[in-house]
Amino acid sequence: MPEDKAPTGELAAIAAVQSVLVDRPGVLPTARGMSHFGEHSIGWLAISLLGAILVPCRRRYWLVAGAGVFAAHVAAVLIKRMVRRIRPNHPAVTVNVGTPSPLSFPSAHATSTAAAAILIGRASRLPKGIVAAVLVAPMALSRIVLGVHYPSDVAFGVVLGAAVAGTTARFDSRLSRRWTVQHGLSSGSAVK
């Protein structure tokens, strides 16, 4: 790729985001910290496990959150291996963190974070949208700030994570209802 060719499309979008945010104090260290937290969904799995330990009356929901986050991460990795899109590579885009793979689509960080936001929100009983607004947008933006994903990688990851979370929650609700009926429990005494 010629050094003097200006970035276009998604590469231009990444370069524009980086030109506005990278030099602001605290942005890169925060984005890198988020990247390490979200690597292989480890941070979200740890929070789910901690919730299961600290809030026994909601244990099932916290464990389901962990399972859904893991499923979302696996889905993203499988799609990455099928699509095989290479990460952004242009002189105008600075890569600000190491990655375990050269594959880009979809962002596994965005996928697992979207799933975590929905399922951890469900487990914690926080108002819908609060957890998503606080978690998903910063993680999604961090992937672009760090120069490791195209915006479409991140957008698809968020949609995929939300879909996996929705499927996980529906499966859990159906399984819980079936278990409650089969064991003759009232809905108020079902295992939480």
C-alpha cells in the first residue's frame, strides 16, 4: 500500500477517531485496560462468578450471565475463523495494543461486552439499558481507538452479542419454567 494514499471508508473513520481521541489524557491507558479486561471475555466471566458468589439468591442468573458471555465469545471466534478478515493496516491507523490473532471480524470484545451488559443487567436487576450504555459504547469505541478493529467489526459484534444474550436469557427462562412445573414448585419458590 503506498505510503501517500489517504485512507478511505472505514480506515478513514478509524484515523479520524484516533486523531480526535488518542492524544487526550487517559484515553489510551483506559482503552488498553479495557482491552486486557475483555480479552477472551475473562473480566466478564470473573464478574459473573463474583456475582454468583456474593448474591446467592440470584446465583442462577449470574451463572447464566457467565455462560452467555462465554457462548458469545465462542460465537465471535468461530465467525472470525470463517470470515478471516485481517485487522486494519494502513499508515494512517496506529495500532495501540497487541492482539492474540490477526483476525478482525467480528470484534470478540464488542460481542462479549454486549452479551455481558444484557445478562449482567438481568442478573443485577439494573434498569434495562443502563448497563449497556455504560459498558458497550466505551468498549466498542476502545477497539477503534486502539486501531485493532474496523467500525463494522465492532457493530456486528454488538449485534451478535445482543443476539446471543437474548437467546441465552430466553433459553434460561424456558428451562426454569419447565423445571418449576416438573418439580411442582410455585413460581415464587423456583431456584433463583
